[in-house]
Amino acid sequence: MSPGVVDYLFRQLVSGRPAEDVAWAQEGISLAAQPEGAELARRLAETDLDALTPTELFHYVRAAQRLASWAESLRQSAVGRYCHAGAEAPRPGRHRI
């Protein structure tokens, strides 16, 4: 963990508050609730992994997995469309009946 995370966790422990940062929930949509797409990809790319708590890192990994699955489904759809588009086109020397 980064020194900033250790310092934060120590201050939380001394003050009797939970070690998990919950203030971020008031700042906007969480990674777990962010829909798959460009915005989720941007947020993941801009995240400083060293600054994350173990719980936040877990949610980061889950969001990255969701994004990868989503992108894979887009790829599969495009490949399917590409393969079927060639099968439907008339071939030279063959006539459709």
C-alpha cells in the first residue's frame, strides 16, 4: 500500500471510524454501478492502483472484468456479422435461385 493509504487507514483507526473510505460514494457513481463503455474504460485507465484499499482494488478488478466481457461480446457480434455477411453475398459464377 502507498504511504498515503497507510496514513489514511491509521487516522481512521485512531478516530474510531471504519477503515473504509465511504465519502467517495457521495461524489458520483461507483465503479460497480458504472455501465460498461467508454466512461468505465476511462475511469479504470486513470485510476492510481497504488492508492486503492483492498476493497477498492477488488471492485476495480470486478469492473475491469465486466468491461472485458462487454468488449468481448462486441467483438463476437462483429465477427458473427462479418462471417454471415460474406455468406449472404452472391458468389461469382453462381446464380441465386
